[in-house]
Amino acid sequence: MIPLILLASLLAAPAAVSAAPPGPERLFTRGEGFIRAPVNTIPAKIPSLRPRQNEVLIENQRTGTRYGVDIAIGTPPQKVTLILDTGSPDTWVNPTCQFANVPSDCRAFPRYDYTKSSSVNVTRASDILLYGIGNSTIQYVYETVTIGSATITGQLIGVSLESHEIPLGILGLSPPIRGVNEYPYILDTMQAQGLIKSRAFSMDLRTVDSEEGALIFGGIDTGKYIGTLAKLPMLPPAQTPRGADRYYVTMTGVGLTYPDGRIERSQDINVPVFLDSGGTLSQLPTPIFNAFVASFPDAEYDPRSGFYFLPCEIADLAGSVDFYFAGKTIRVPFKEFIWHVQGFCVLGVQPEDVEPVLGDTFLRAAYVVFDQDNRNLHLAQAANCGTNLVAIGSGSDAVPSATGRCTAAPRPTPAGAGSNLDLSATRAPAGTFTGAGPTGLGVGPGPAASRISTSGKLEPTETGKPNAAGRAFTPELGVLGGMAVVNAMAMVF
């Protein structure tokens, strides 16, 4: 436990990870079979997409609330910012800012105007997409998508007719939730058009203090992790909590490393968790959640938001929240696991007994390779010791088994023997927060919940050119009916 009285002596504890100082990096890189995109954690800044470069700019808005990807759509290219989401497969643009959770943020980003694109082909197909938070009613179009200087032609994307609680459009990179592709998604098309060799990408969201991480389609960066990449098989849908096909792996333990080096670890467990970059916080079974909260006795529960607030000084300590998998331990420093928002510090986990998620509060400390073709995830501790880009090939051993170039810092000598993290508590002991907490939080959308498919075909319409015909998008009757009831519907997945 970490009572406040210990803060002064522990602030000077050594950092958990050390790496050689990084040298100059090529921020925009395209190689044979891969496209590297820098990740930026610059709040309230929208960098421009550099022309003729092979990169995507990803921003961490509001210190970890969401990660946005700058790409371009249409001919000529129009820049848009989309939420990077490994928890859903669909890509769509133009949220309704009036109904967004943070309307001012939504209005600050550029929008796609189909009337100014010569490459758009409109279909009569529509869907209502439901997420953990919010929903969007979309009409499908075929368009040109540009990632730096890499061009994807004829990609099917959605243009939102109406959305709720989502401040940006979404770049979906998950497998099809139902197990069968409704149409070729972004990764499918990139592979089919020869931009990447496998439906695989690596993700390094970086720390809250870093201005750069990376999303690499078809490649890895051995300068961004420690040790080897542990290969973890994706769980088949029959073994996932709701039968959904997601980036699920088995978590075998949890624990904490305290600033004095003492380690607590739970007994062995087998908990299916999926990795979701669209989730701001992690969501774990109640016994694990209770154990984490109990380990921070200064936490206070806010009944209005459902969050646990911590003294922000704890985020400066050198401890970590630890996650164990077969062959790999990921240690998340306190400063990455604690969410800073509107002057408050929130414990980066919530209780969830049905569909556990490791969200951004976990992913900031992990280097992850998502391999859809072979249904594997590859995990390592994230670090930064330069750049060494390696392409992902094809076949059963497509992901290179390359050791990371970074090394771990010496760990403090434990003050005493390790102990067990108790997962048997029935509730988390904590005080109650009585002040005025943050409001209007722009949390990420969370995982795709379900899809309400409507009538309509994916073929282009007669003209296929709404700008030439002067037509606005017209939803099918089924969509209009669905829009009236969607917010009252129960989630299917």
C-alpha cells in the first residue's frame, strides 16, 4: 500500500525502464511492405499531414483520452482525424458534433466533404454501428484513402448520417466481430493492393510524456521494446466471453511493483482480455479491480462519475501495475496507469465482469504486434532506444522473431519478500470523494457492441457521384426506423 506519508521519500526512486538515448528518427517512413506512422501525445494540437510522406499522425488527446490518426480521404485528398480503434473493424468519418461527448473538440477537427471529391462512389447500403459508448448511423461509399504517400483505392468506408457520444470518426483495425467480413476492411485492402504483405500491424502508443509513438502497418520497430516478443494465440470466438472475434489473449496474473521494489502478485489466473486502443481505461473483473483499488488506500470513490480519484503525487512514484501473460510480464508505470483529466487523477481501471478489456492505460506500456493472418498477438515491454524498422513478411512465421534493442534498467532491491495480491476481497475499501469532479469527459468509444444491418446493396448507385448529381446522402427506410430506437436497444455483443 502507498499511504501519502511515504511520498516524499519515494519520489526519488529510480525509473523502471532505461534505454540508450534515442538518435534522430525519420518520422515519415515507407519501406518495402510497411508504412510507419508516428504517434504524438500533443494535447489540443492538430498537426498537418505532410504531403508525399508515408506516415499517419496520431495524437493523444486530453492526456490519454483517445488516440487520433490523421489520414486523407478523397481526390484531391482531404485530411481527417480518426480514432485509432483495435476494438472495432469499421472505418467511418464525420461525427455529429452536436451530439458528441465533447462538442468543442469535435468541431476543432476537419471534416470530409464528399461533394469535393472526384473519386467517391456512393452505395445504397447503410448500417447503425454501436460501441461501448455511443453509436453512429452510416452510409457506405467507395473512396480513395491516403496514408502518407501510400494510396488505397476503392476502399469502402462509412459517412456518418448521425452519431452520438463520439467526438471523432473511427479507423477500425479489429477482426470482424461476427467472425465473417461484411466487406474488405482497411487491413484487407492494404494487403490485397500490395501495400503490406500480411494483415498485420504493430502499435506503440508511447508514454504520456512522449510526443511520438508509432503505428506501423506491415512492420515492427525493434528499437521500441525490451527483450523478445512473446507470441500469444488469439482466442477463438467460442472461447471469448460473448463469442465475439476480437484481439483476445489469456492473462495469467496481475500484481504491483511498489517504489521500494517490493512485488505483489496474484495467484495464477486464466482471464480472457482483449486489447482495445479505443478504450481510455482498462476494464477488469471485479476481484482484480478491488485488489488494485485496495492497494491505493488514498483512493476516493466518486459516485457521480464512477471513477476512483487518487492524489496526483502518486503518479510521480516509480512503482508499476503489472500484468502477466505466458512468457511475458508487462509493467505499467503508475504515471501511465493513472489518467490525468481536468486537474484530477483517475485510477485507470474500472470493474467489468463480462468482457474484460486492456485499454490505453495498459497499451501505453506495451509494444504489441497484431497479426490477423496467423491469429497471434506478440507482446513486449515498450521502451525507446532508437529506430530499427523491419518488415512483416507472409506465412506462418510472418512476424520477425527479432529481439528488441532496448534494455531494462536495474530494479531496486526489494525491501522484503514478495507477497500475494489478494483477489478474494468482495469490495474495494475506499473513502468517498465529496468535491466536484471532472465533467464532459471525452473518453474513447470502447469496443464495437453490435451492428444493425439495413437494406441496401454495396454496389455504387446509378451515378455513383453525389457531387456530380447534386444529391445528398439518403438513408434507407430501415435506417430511419433504427435511428429512432438505437439508443434504447440492448447491446448484443
